[in-house]
Amino acid sequence: MTTSTKALTWSFHWKVYALILLLALSGCGVPGFQGNSQSWKIYKNSRYGFEFPYPSHWEEVKPDNDDGIIFISPQKSSVEIRGWAGNQLIKNTDTSTNAKKSINPNFKNIQGISGVMTVEIGKIESTVGIKFHQGEVKYYWQGKAPSQEFNDYYRFFYYIAQNYRLPE
């Protein structure tokens, strides 16, 4: 085999491996999730001012009190995203060892604001959530999917969580 034939063969194999890797990675996330190429809308809460992107074709469920919103996937009603906020009524003054421990911030949104991200894997459903605290208001966002499919939705949920915005 000549040097040019070896180079051509190597180039072909490299392209095949790259294509296989690309196809494998594109299969991650929500079926059909392509980030920037998907049609998105921005939900903005009129009461607390937080906002986050959601797929434009998802069904909207609004509560009566305007504290938040739920969006449900039209393909699978067990997959949803929700955001809400509320005023902190009292501060926890319990210093006993039984008091709930707070978690140090482990997440930053696109604005660079620190919050707490949690992932809970259950037998039936799993969630990823974020919490922010600003002044006397606590902000929450959550993505939920069946546990068997949660891995498929995690990148999608994380994308939305990163783009969750607090009022400035």
C-alpha cells in the first residue's frame, strides 16, 4: 500500500469514526432536542419577574395565583417543566442539630447567579430542579420525566435551567 493510499484510508476511517461519534452524541437528550434549532418561546412571570425558555409547542397550564407555570410535553404528558416563586415568610431560627441543613450553591445560570441544583432519581419519576434566593423571594424551576427516560431528557432540562433568568 502506498503512502497516499494509507493517508486516504486513514482519512476515510477518521471520517467514519467522527460520523459515528456525532450520531451517538446527537442521540442524547430529548428525541428531537437540538437546542438552538428548536422553536422556543420565553415565559416571563408577571408577578415575580423570572423567565425561562420552553418549547413553543408545549401545553401551558397556569395556576390561579400567578406564582408560576407548568408546561407539558404534547408527546408525553408525564414530561413537564415548571417554574414558580414565593415570598419567604419567616427565617428559620432553629439552630438545633435537627434543623434542615442548607446546600451550598452548586450551579450558576446564564446571568452568573448562584443557586442550588438537585437531581432526584425515583422509581417512577425523576426530577432536576434549581433554587435561587434573592432578597425575600425564593425562585424554583423543575424538569420532570419518567425515570426510565430521564437520561434522555437531562440535557434538555439542563439547557432550560441554565437559561433561567432572575429579575435584575
